[in-house]
Amino acid sequence: MTMRGGSVVVFEDFFPVMVERLGAQGFMEELSKGFRLLMDKEKGVITLESLKRNAGLLGLGGMSDDDVQSMLSEGDLDRDGTLDEREFCVLMFRLSPGLMKGSKEMLEEAIDS
Ligand SMILES: [Ca+2]
């Protein structure tokens, strides 16, 4: 499955710049903040509902229901219907091919630490 639409372009342009500016660890902290903004506060994971409700906070308010659904499905590696923090981070990297090329190992290290 491939994500299409304006939001993906934003990720591709934005993330490599952020990594350059913040370093891998700082970038992971930003991702973690983003995750907490999007998650369902009671469940501690991102659900379809929490993603739809909070996408606007990250400037993703223009996403259609279909976009939100495909973003969730794309990132949901264990198929439990929600995104945990790790799945969210992995998804963000996958949405940003330039980031994957430049900083993959550094970021994998940051995820595991
Ligand atoms: Ca999951």
C-alpha cells in the first residue's frame, strides 16, 4: 500500500531538515511528542479515532478519512488496529525516503536506545 496526497510530501521535505537540525536523538523526541499528541490518552496508542481527532494538531487536518485509515493501516505492523509509539516512529521513517537513505542506522540506534 502506498500513501498519496499532500501530507506525505510534507514529511519528505520536513523530516530530513529536522534530523539535520535536531540530531537523531532530538528528532526521536520530536516524534515522541507527535505520538503523544496523536494518541488516545486512555489507551496510550494511536487509534483511528484519536488520529482523526488530533491530526489537525500536527498540521494534517486536511487528511480525508481514507488518508487517515491508510496511514494507520500502513503503520500497523502487528495488525491490532492501532499504532504504538514504535510503529508510529517506523511509519514516519518509511514516509520519508530521503531520511531513510541518509540517517537510517543512526535512527535505528536512537529507536533501540
Ligand atoms: Ca499495532
